[in-house]
Amino acid sequence: MDINIKITDREGVMHEVLAPTDMAMNLMELVRSYELAPEGTIGICGGMAMCASCQCYVKSEHKLPEITDDEDAMLAEAFHVENNSRLGCQIQITPELEGLEIELAPES
């Protein structure tokens, strides 16, 4: 089953994308699969919460998984962090995220 997710890229353009919930993908991989950020500027660490290249701002009121210690530590060192910042690699695409709206954080 696919869900709809709205992703605003770093140029401020909003993309409405379909995201599969049955492929164990995360938001960072979704952004990469739709090429919404230039190659080499997102998911640099491969989704290990070791860089903040996939930082995004959550614009909708969805209940997301709790922040892990690793993600929290990485966001503490990242640039452009807001109260609604999350690492896209740490958010799995699930049916509950239907209608999620995120914006990619600026490159640090």
C-alpha cells in the first residue's frame, strides 16, 4: 500500500510523492529515490544517524517514533535545528504517516 507524503525540497518546491509502506523504507531513502536532493547531499552516512544530511522539519501533526539517543545526539550537533527537526533516516514509512508533510533542512 502506498501513502501520500508532501516533501518540500531545499529550493522551497513542494513535491507530493507516493511512498510504499511495504518496503521498509525511511524518509531519507524516499527523498533519494525521488531525487529531491542532489546526490551526495542526503543520506551521506547511509542512514546510521551519523550525519545530519537528512535532517527535515516535520510540518504536520503526525505521531512519529520517539527520538533515539543517537538521533538526539546528532541533532544536538547539527546546523539549522528546529523544535520539529528529525533525521529522515530514523523515520520508517508506515501507513500511519499518510499525509505527512516535511521540509528538507538546508545543507549545513
